[in-house]
Amino acid sequence: MVVNAEVNLLKAHGHEVRLYERTNSELQQCHLLEKARFAFLVGWSKDGYSAVKDILSDFRPDLMHVHNYKFMLSPSIFAAARENEVATVLTLHNYRLICPGGLFLCRGSVCEDCLKDGFAYRMLWRKCYSDSLPKNILQLRLFLATRKRELLKSYVDRYIVLSHFAREKFIRGGIPEGQISYKPNFIADPLQGVSAADQTERKALYVGRLSREKGLPTLMNAWKNIDYPLSIIGDGDMGSSLRDQARNNIQFQGYLSRQDCLSAISKSSFLVFPSECYEGFPLSILETMALGRPVLASDLGARSELIEDGKTGLLYKAGCVEDLRRKAQMLIENPAWCDELGRMARQRYLDLYGDEQNYSMLMNIYQEALQRRRNRTDKRAVQ
């Protein structure tokens, strides 16, 4: 969704864009020997290098913007760009460059052990990435290959981080501060200048994956003593157990399309975002703000950057059932104040997270990347 929004934004401003996509599902169609060969090359794929080099030679772009390269392409695609003198930008949607599991998450809890001491091999027995040992091995190989190449800092001209919180983590992890640019995610205005709709229901809403790190156990425990409707949208491995323990005031709607999710948000009183991992830049929070509804969120990661506590929404101590329950009751018992928080959230979205603001930031980043590419070329010519 983020990539398509960015592509459409660039095309709307007259830029020529070619989108190249690969999916890890391609692996399922490979025979065993091909999978083994792929696993060996996951850290630096010659196939990915050749494929991207051919595209760059044909399209001849000024810049290559990468959002993901795992596993089908590998970091070798940046070498292909460097050979073609194409400037490169990498958006860091997760923490894969500095955390072998990618999310600073271990057994459902926040963990920064590998950032502190660099001992990445612990992910194999902690199963930080997956319960599957082969998948953990692949992830570790990719991480070590990237670490070996100094986090790609000689290949990538600009790194984009989605929050100032993430910026500090990546600087600690070894990416040069001067190569990092801040640009949050954005969405096109779902209201398109129309006023936020009046609520048709007074209810709280959760939208997301049904898994432990998303804070669902905390949410369910908090709601045991809250007499207020809660709708839960999404699927995941905790679905069955959550349904078994839910009270009558909790409704499970399963997976819904984005448009149906937006409709549900617009009809609700507020969104609950109980995640107990850092996350990147959650679009569900941004969509809720754009629709003029407040968010009640845990205080981890960049949530305090998105939500002004007490002004555009509320923050509670992550994992604390009592604090979540207390803040939810504040919104439930003060509907007029809840609505005012939503209006202020809408204004914050308009001020900071619209497409035109994002386009301006993106162009500045591209210019910085192009200038670094030119300086590199000039230096090489002098030598």
C-alpha cells in the first residue's frame, strides 16, 4: 500500500516511474535444488543483481528507490545501481539492518540485545524471526551479509526512516547520521475535503493482526471490566483463543477490505492500538486520524510522535491493563471530549501527513541522493 501510494504520487507530479516487484511466494514453485541454491545466495544474489542491472540499463533512471529486497533480490541490487551510476534510496520500514529478527522483538517482548552486543546468532535458538529453523538461518545469513558490507552505506545514497525514534536506533546501529532522512508514511485524504462523518455507533475498534505482540491479551484483560462495545477486525494465530475468552460486548469481524476498515473506523468512537512492539509507522493510526477519530495507543516506539497525548489522542503505558482500562474509560465517559480529540487528530493529519507535504519531503531526499551520486562520480573521475 505504501509503495503504490508513493508511485501514484510521483506519477501525479509528472515523473516517469517503473515498478519492479518480486515476491517470496516464488520460492514455493522452485524444486529442492533450486531452493538450496537460493538459500546459499540469499545474502548477495547474482540473479537479483543481473535482473536489476538489465532493468536499469533499459530504463536508465536517475534514481532507484527500494522499499524491500528480502529474499528474492538481496542487497546486490544496490551494486547494480552503483555500476550504472544510478542514485539509490532505501526506505527502512523495519529494523532488519540492525536487528537479525527485523522487529526488535523476542518471544513477544521488545528486545535490543543484538543492537547492544552484536551477537546475532542467538536468534537461532530464540527463534526471533520464525518458529522455523531454516527461515531463521536464511534471515541470519542475510543479516550477516549486510553487516559484512557495513549496512550498505557505501551502496545506498540516502536512507529514509519513518520516525525520529527509528532514526536514533539506526544511528546507534551504525548508519551514518548524515545519510539518514526522515519522511513519515502518508495517505491520500480519505475524506477528500468532506467533513468527517457523524458517528453511527458508539464503540471502540481494533484493526490489525491477531497476535501476541500486538497487545491483544492486554486489550482483552482490560475490556473485562469495561461496559462498552469493542469491534475487532483482523485475523491471526490468536483468533480462536481470543474468541473463546471474549465477553458479549466484543465482536469479531475477521478480515475486511481496506475500504470496509475505513468505513468501520469512521463509524467508531476511537481506535485502540495496544501493540507491544516498536512497529514502524502504522497506517491504521494515520487512517484513523485522517477520518477524524482519536487513537488510544500504547506508548512504545514512535507512537508519541504521531499522537499528542491529551490533544489528538491518548497514550497509555504499554502492557499495563489498568492504565489502558483507565484511559479507555476517560474516552467512553466523555464523548464530547473524545470527539474533540478526533477533530484535532484530523487537523494534525492535514498539517503533517498529507500527500503534498510528503511529496515535498520526498523530492528533497531524492535531490540529496542525486547530489551524493554526482559527488561520487566526480571523485571517481578525478582519480
